[in-house]
Amino acid sequence: FLNKLGKEILRYRNGYSNETLNDLKQNSNIRFYQNRIKCVPDGDYIEEMHKNWATNYGKLEVHHSYIQWLFPIHERGLNSKAQILQRHEAITMMADPQIMLRVHRSY
């Protein structure tokens, strides 16, 4: 277990340097943060999530698949339907004030 954990930590600390993570055809994270697609499975548009889910703690506790949509990262998580964050998406998202506002509201 520790050996695997050590390898995962090194991948993260090295910025996933041995992995491309820049498939231009993959853009689900951008489209979700542009409020153009719902998170899956059983999700909603980000604006609806901010408006209707923020204080619905029961829903947040039961429905965990939204986490990797609100906080995408450069590796596969528990939600197999959430796309791994691509480098081009991170750059695009950081340059878009509306997306950055939604990211901030997600916290």
C-alpha cells in the first residue's frame, strides 16, 4: 500500500509530467463550468447546483458524484463519469472570468 501511495504522491508532485493530459477533444469540464452540460450521473447544471444544492446537506451527503465535477483534477477519481481535467481546460478555465466566479462559488 505505501509503495503505491508513494508513487501516486510522486505523480502529483511532478505535475503528472509523464502523462499527456491534453486531449483537445475532451472538454467536459469546460462545458460543465460554462453551464452547458449537467454533471453525471444524476447531476445538474452548475448554476442550478449553486442555487439549489448549496444548503441541501441531505442531498450533498447522499449524492457524491458531483465532487469531481466541481473540483476536477488531473487523475481519475471515484466518479467514472467525470472526465480527468485536461491541461488545455485548466488554462481556458483560468482565463475565463465567468468560469472562475463559478469555481469560487463552488467552494
